[in-house]
Amino acid sequence: MKILHGGDYFPEQWLDQPEVLEEDFALLKAANINTITVGMFA
């Protein structure tokens, strides 16, 4: 059984700064995040 660990993520505010997105994904991986919600209010 795999336990889901994650939260909401709003990448649209960083689309013009790809270095922020890269760091975000590195941090998500380091925190063992395995699920995120994207586009919840789109």
C-alpha cells in the first residue's frame, strides 16, 4: 500500500521563471511528495 503525500501546487505564477519551477520540483522530490493538485481554480 502506498500512502499519498502532497498538496496543492500553482505553477502558473512562475511560468516566466523556469529556475523557480526547477527548484520547486527538486524540493518536492526531496520532501518525498508523490501527488500534487494542479489547476484547481483553472
